Amino acid sequence: MSAVGSGGSAPRSDFAQFYAAQFHGITVQVFAYTGDLPLAQDIAQEAFTRAVIRWEKLRTYDDPAAWVRRVAFNLASSRWRHIRIASAYLRRQREQHVDGPGPDRVALARALATLPNRHRRAVILHYLADLSIADIARQEGVSPNTVKSWLHRGRAELAAQLGDAREVRS
């Protein structure tokens, strides 16, 4: 049937355990990246669907979750572009009145959205996923010094933007 089905129940069990252990965390990370929980759940599910097909190979990796996370971020980046275009169109079509998130959350989401994708991913992976600089470097395929640079720039930009937001509220 599928690649998982050909290896008996052990690979299925391994993948089921991997999925149970990793799905929530990856979904939360993608949610932080996209700001859209249903989309984050769909993207995480798609990334795991791609992983199950390749599970025989992925299960031998030091960190198969890094592979799934990378696929999820790539999917999110691709969908992000399409969603931004569709959202802009919909906003022009009708006005919506809903209670929004608090000012701190809005400020953080806006500040994160202005960061270049690599800086945003580095900040999310380091502070939300609690990955080390070495882990992020390995996942992104760059040197640890590059990750440090991304984190420094991301934090500096967030501090500048959030500092301005606090001054405006005062």
C-alpha cells in the first residue's frame, strides 16, 4: 500500500509516537509564524503527511522533527503569500467588526510580521520552540554565527518597534 504499510507495524508505531510527541509543538510554532491557528494546523498536518511517506528514511535522522518543521515553514511561506493577496482582496470587499486581541499581542504580531522571514523563524524557533542556536543552524543549513546574527537583528528590530509602541501608549 504505502511506504509505511510495507514495513509492518513497527514503523507505524514509531511514526505514531513521533506524531503524537511533535504535532502540537510544530503547530504552535507555525501558528506563531502565520498568526492563523487553522492554517497552522493544516500546514502541520500537511508536513506530517509528507513525513509519513518518507518515514523509513526520516526515522534514521538525528532530528526528524527538524525536517518536518522545515517543510512546515516552507509551506507556510508559500501559503503566506497566497493568503496575503486573498486577505487584502477580502478586506477591500467588506468591513468586519470583531473584538481583537490586546494591544501587546497586536504590537508583537505586527513587529514579528515586519521581520525578514529568516529573522522571524530564528526568533520563533529560539524563543518559542526553545531550540538552541546550534539546532537552528543545523535546521536552516547555516552557521551558528549566522543564526546569532539573525537573532541579534530580529531582537533589535523587535525592541525598536515594541519600544516605540510602549512610548505611544504612555
